[in-house]
Amino acid sequence: MKLILIGIQGAGKSTQGNLLNENLQIPYLSTGHIFREMAKEKTPLGRYIKETMNAGYLIPDNKTLKIVESYLSRPEYEKGYIMDGFPRTAAQAQKFKNGIDKVIYLKVSDREALWRLAFRNSDGRDDETLPAIKKRIELFHKFTEPVIEYYHGKGKLIEIDGEKSIEEIHKEIMDKIGK
Ligand code: AMP
């Protein structure tokens, strides 16, 4: 099964992604994690990714698509995956030809997300500053809401109230994907 998790930062995507990974035995991956690993590389690409992430901006679509497609071509993702953080723009969604089954949108208000992030231990992640978080929320509304519309139009969207408890949300996702 190929699942996508969508929501603003702080919506609970990685919490739900890890729970789904445990219960469904499907690998979980996130573009944020992939890019953070790449940002450690002391190469021009690594430095570029680091600066872009720390400002809260998006990596360009063509680079993102190439990187994601090369990851997903690995044998461990052949049968399925739970993807967090991609597609983030309408262009990424339209160009991604990987046969997604369902897109799970964890809906929380900006206010709730900012509140949660203020108390989250981000282990000194230098892309989790308040200006970068605010930029990401702004870009979510501008670029990622059209992705939600796109999958809604394809009948693949599952919208979940992300302000419920972790257990309730997990159960609702499992019900809605038929597990
Ligand atoms: P995240 O952990 O998902 O918030 O991602 C952290 C950062 O990685 C974002 O602010 C972007 O700079 C970059 N990033 C992650 N996923 C994408 C994507 N699908 N397209 C462009 N940039 C991305």
C-alpha cells in the first residue's frame, strides 16, 4: 500500500507515520529526513539544501522529484511506503507517477501547530526556528493546499481531524484505509 501523509509542521505526521509503520509493516520515509541527511554533506548540493531548509523554503520541484524517485526505486519500497512531506506542490503531485493509494491529510489549525512546536524537543534542529516554522506554514497554505485539492479530485483524500488524540487518529486512519 502506498500512502502519503500531508499536514502542516506539528500536525503529527511522523507520529502517525511511525504508528502505521509498526502496525502495517510498511516502510516510513520523509523527505524532511532525506534532505536533513543530505544537508550534512560538505558538497555544493549539501550546502544549498542546508541553507534552503534553514530558511524554511522549499527545495525546487525538479531536484525534489529526482531525489524522491531515486529513493523509491530501492527494492524496500517496491511493495509500498508511507511517505511524509511529499508531494508538497501541485507540480510535484502532477509529475509523480507512482500509483498512490490514499492521501491522509492531518488537519490542524496554525495556532495548534505553533503551540505544539513551541513545546517539542527538536534536538537542536537548526531548521526549527520560529521564522522558519512560520515560513513553512505560509508555504503550506500557498503550495500544499492545492495538492490536497488535487488528490481530493482524484477521490484519494482522507481528511482527519488532527486535533484529536494520537490513538483516536491512528484508529480513524486504520478504519479509513480498511485495516
Ligand atoms: P519537513 O521536515 O517535512 O518540514 O521538511 C523540512 C524541509 O525540507 C522543508 O522546509 C523544505 O526545505 C524541505 N522539503 C521537505 N520536503 C520537501 C518537498 N516535498 N519539496 C520541497 N522541499 C521539501
